[in-house]
Amino acid sequence: MDTGTNEKMSWLGYGAEILTVFFALIVLTGRVYAQSYWNVFGLAAQQIDNNFLNYAIMSPNVAVASVLMAVGTICIVSMFRNQLPDLIGNKDPQTSLKLGFVVLSIGLVIGALILGINTSAWTSGTPGMVFGLANLFCLAGVYVIMLARSKLNEKEVLPKYLAWLKNTPAMFVQVFFILIFVGLSFWGITDMAHLFGTNEAKEAYITSPVADVELNSPKGFENIATSVNPDGNVVIKVKILVQANEFLYVSPGGNLNPPQLDIRAIPVSQVQAIDYSIGVTPIGK
């Protein structure tokens, strides 16, 4: 088998591994995302859809972040296989070590900021991409630190503040930093899925159009504004959240701050008609 074929098979192998890890992350983030999303409305994810993967894949933030983290995970595995390129070469390992810590710190700070600030005004998918890139920054920092650590063994004399690193077993240093990276990545992606699920549910509630729902009975809606159409059916103005199984979940009002939503479950058999009035933007605008 020639070199070109081996290279092609190698890249196909990487692609298969990344795809496998991506689906594993989607299973994890999908469950967290769906539970956080429907928890905003006081609903269990199982009540709506047992296939929580639908929600993770439908969320650009979660999907993009999972792809980039899958790439990072395979790079970590490749680090153990010694298949990644030497990014240091003949550069001074002390300088490279400092650079590695700087890059790692930048990734940690960016990742923390994304999880701590309001990104609702950002373009959909951008927060997830930034979080994923922050994760790759952390990975690059860890990798450079690992390379610099191995190069330090070639130096006979080191400053005191680096002597401990040279005298520490290479495997211990490698495992230590990789455990930190994996632990923070695991915590970060679950927290990210929870945050995005919660925020996107709030955004969906705020932007949901108001609909006129025609019912054959006013039972359960006596305390909200209703009207009666010419057919004698009761009409209520509500925001429709989702239809699941035999119920239509709606909200006649309320807000998210303080956290008190008024959610009603209407039997689908009670609904006669639904009338939306939704504004649209002309094509090309």
C-alpha cells in the first residue's frame, strides 16, 4: 500500500473517530439541553419527546460546540499516540512553555466568559463556536506545554522556577494536564448545554407569536380573557409552546422575571381551531 493510500486511510480513520465522539457528545448534551429547555416551562423532557437528540441537533450552539470538542478529543487521543506534529521544533522550550500557559489561560478565560455573559443577542451558533474554539485553545496550550516539558529534559541547567517541572516524571505531568483538560471540557459542555437550553427556551417563549385558540369549552380558562365567536365557541389568546401527545401546552401570559410562568395543558380534543397572525419579512429583505 503506497504512502498516499495510507494517508487517505489515516484521515478517514480520524473522520470516523471524530464522528463517533460527536454523537457521544450529542447524546450527553442532548439530554442536558432538552431537560433544561423544558424545565423552563415546568415540563419534563420525557413528556414532550423521548428523542432528546432532536433538540441538541436543532440547537446550532450545542451542535457546533460538540463538533469542535469532538475534534479536540481526538487530538488528545492522538497526543498519546505521538501522531501530532511538533509545534516547537528548535524553539526555546522555556519560551514555548510560557506560551503554552498563556494559550491555555486564554482558552479558559474565553470559555468562562461565554458561560457567564448574556449571548442572546449573538447570531445563532456563534456562542457555541466561540466555546468550541476556546476548548481548542485549551488543547493547544496543553499540547505545547507537553512538548516543552519533553524538550526541557535536553537542557542541563534550568531556572529554579522550572527545575521542578524537569524533575517531575513526564507521565505524571502529561496525565495531570490532560485530566484537567478533560475534566474542564466535560464540565464546560454540560454547563453549556444547560445554559443554552435554558436561554433558548426563554427566547422561544419571548418570540412566540400570540394565537387565537378556539375551544369547544371554556373550562379551565375562566380566569383569563376570552371571547365567543359566532359559532358559540370560546376563543382565547395564548402563546403556543408545544403540542405533545394528547395535550397542547400554552401560556396565556406571565413573564420570566420573577420566574413564574402560567402554563396550561389543553386536551387536543377540546381545540376546534388555531388562528395565527405572524409577521414575515419579504424575500430578499
